Amino acid sequence: MSYIIGIDQSTQGTKVMLFDEAGQICYRADRPHCQIINAEGWVSHDMDEVYANLMDEISEILTKTQVDPAKIAAVGISNQRETTVAWDESGKPLAPAIVWQCGRAKDVVSEIEGKDPKAGERVRKITGIPLSPFFPAAKMAWLLRNEDSVKKAEDLHLGTVDSYLVYRLTGGKTFATDYSNASRTQLFDLHDLTWSKEICSLFSIPMECLPEVYDSNGNFGTTDFEGKLPVAVPIRCVMGDSHGALFGQGCHKRGMMKTTYGTGSSMMLHAGDSFVESRHGLATSLAWGMDGKVSYVLEGNINYTGAVISWLKNDLELISSPAEVEPLIAAANPEDTTVVVPAFTGLGAPYWANDAKAAIVGMTRTTKKPEIVKAATESIAHQITDVYEAMSADFGSPITELRADGGPTANKYLMQFQSDMTGAVVAASKTEELSAIGVAYMAGISCGCYNKETIFENISYDRYEAKMAAEERSERRNLWKAAVKTVLA
């Protein structure tokens, strides 16, 4: 029997899963890490803490399962994507990582736009991404301007979390990222499939500080996890977490769509093997690179989806656990018109409104906790529907099925409401860990442990079909759009 290790380094924590030769998860270890948020709302992570957690989880898996370490065949890594790290040759982080949610680099973007109003359009045409402080290009520029340790470093390495982990795991032997993560930096030319000299110059990013770009199923070197394995094993897959979920969902053909409901959400539509330019506020990215061939996606990113439930729990203290959400929704007044627009760090796709502020709109004197919880939950589906409508417009026809994964998909009300708002079938995966599954399966396929034609039969779904009357759907959508206009004004 052979085993595959799947690592999912996400915004809230790190999960490590051990997969058996049938592609089933036989053990899972979890470690949260601290969300460092200052008075200005900047969000950071301590990468030393993240790496230490990963090492602890590997030790836990080996201890608790008593698996023969010699039977571990390969490792796959998925990561929180746009989170940006700077480190030196030793692997020491030079500053706290800037988390993808953090908008501290907005002045970098404003300066670029001020100097050249057409710069944003040029950036989008080359990189596929609207100019925004949420992507690593602006974050790297901010670090180079504001962190002395980064400015003065002679052996500076700049990258996303995947490239940092690969560097540490291989003892500095491999400084590389994959096509999926490179395509999200806002520094990568999606046409030539290379780092863009023009865009790097625009952001003043030294190209020599950036990692090499490999196929997602390339050979990223070997690791023994700091001596925890008797023999080093190959890292045979690296992908951004949303891309890993797309692969894990089996969305390998043009026209297939998935949404990952995480802290934020990423909607992806497999767009085929050529660049597709969005005309409705979406980004174009690379799904992955495999065996020398890349696949493209249209993508819409939403800053606050699952994090809305965390806001209800941790900040408003309206609930003590996500399990309370559905009973409260059932108790809410169905005639209430409250709408929550969770623009805590601006609005992402398809609006790209960095300065938008969150709002609760349409309350009456009878609005209470159940109605606010319901409106907050529905805001997740409304934001997804905004992107779904833009994606369908770019694609030229409505998408009939939306595959879904992530913790919030356990909320049956949310999934039904999602189907009602889009009119599409929502196929919610019964397995939550699609990002880790995606990279583990790709790693297993790459090393010959898994059969690509059969391994995805492991994934099963709960299916939701639209039931809401067209008139009610229209009313709900109009209330949402009117509320969004208030925060865009």
C-alpha cells in the first residue's frame, strides 16, 4: 500500500491529510494559526508559526497512524493564494506575511493609477486580473517600500505561501511556484506564460526575486519533513487552494464551474486551453499546468463569504456556533427586507470596489437576531450569484450546474437559496476537503499511485434544484442590488 500526503495551507489554519491507495482520507490533522489584525485592519500571518504547525501535524500523522513512512509516495500542497511572503536565503521570513484579505497596499495601486490612468487596463490585458491591492504585486511593492528588512535584504525571495513552503521543505533547494499561483500574482503574462518584465517594472518588483514557474504536477524537489521520514519523498503537486478544489471536483473540461465556500469564495469556470478576456468584471487565470499544457479559467473572487458566519459569531456574538444558523433562519420573519452587504474590506468581483464599506440595509422595528442572521447568510449566495451572472455573460450562455465545496455547503438553507438565486443545479460535495483532495489526487496521478479515469468516483454530491418562483427571485435580487448600490455610492 502507498500513501499520499495532502497539505492544505489555508487562511485560518493548516490541514494535513493522509490518503490511502484508494484515494480515501485515512487521517487528518488540523492546526489554526493566529490572525494578526492591527488597529488599521491590516491582516498578517506569522509564517514561522505556520511552518511549525505543519511540522507538528506531520508528526501527529506518523504517530497516530503508525503508517510505515517508507510507504509515503508523494506530497501535494495547496495554499491560500494571494498571501505574500518575503524571506531570505536561510528561509527566515523577513516580515509577517500579508494576507490576501489585506488592503494595505491600496496606496500603491492609487499611485500607479494616478501616474497613468490606462495602467489598469494594460495590467488586466497582460495578467488577466483587474488592478487591485488584494494581489501579490501590490503587496510585494508595499513590503519593498515599508519593511526595512525587506528593503535591505541581499538574498531576497518574494512569493506566495506555496513557494515559501516548498523552499523550506526542500531546505532551500527549490525556489518555485506553479502556474496556478503565478497567474494570481498580477505579475505573470498569461499569453507568454512568463513573468512580465513590463508589469514587474510597473510595480518595481525585481524579477530575480521571483520563483521559477513549474507545471502544477511538476517535480518540486523532495522533503523528509525535517528528518521525520527516513527517505525524502517528492513534492509532485502544487496548486492554489481554489485550483486544487477545481481539480478535485473533476472540473477538467471547458464549461464546468465550481465555487469554494471558504473564508472568502472563489468561483471558477474552466475556460479551455486559450486565454479568454472577461468583459464583466471577472479575472482570467490559469487553472493549472499539466505535462507542458495549461488550462485557463474565468474567476470571480469574493472577500467575505464563510467569514460572514465568523463575523456573526465572533464580532456580533449573535451565535455561538455555525450550527445555530439554520434554526435561526427558520425562525425569521419571511417578510423581513433586511439585506447585509459584507463589504468589510471592499467588494471583490464583479465590482472591484476597494473603498466600499459594509452595511445593513432595509431593517424595520421588528428586525431581530433571526432576520439579521438570515440576511447575512443570504449575502453569501447573493455575492456568488453576482459572479455567476457575470460568468454566464462572459461564457455566452447560463451555466446549468454549479459544483460547490467548503464548510458552508453543510448549510442546507444556503445551498437551496443558492440554487434559487442562480436557477442552476447546485451540486454540493459531501466531502469538504476538495483543495487537499485535488492536490493529493494530482500528486498521486503524477507518481502512478492513482488512475485519473477512476479516482474521482470517490466524490459524491447532494443536489439542489431551484424551487423559488421567478417573481420572488426577482424581488430578492432587486433588494440585494439596491443595497449594493448604497455602498458603492
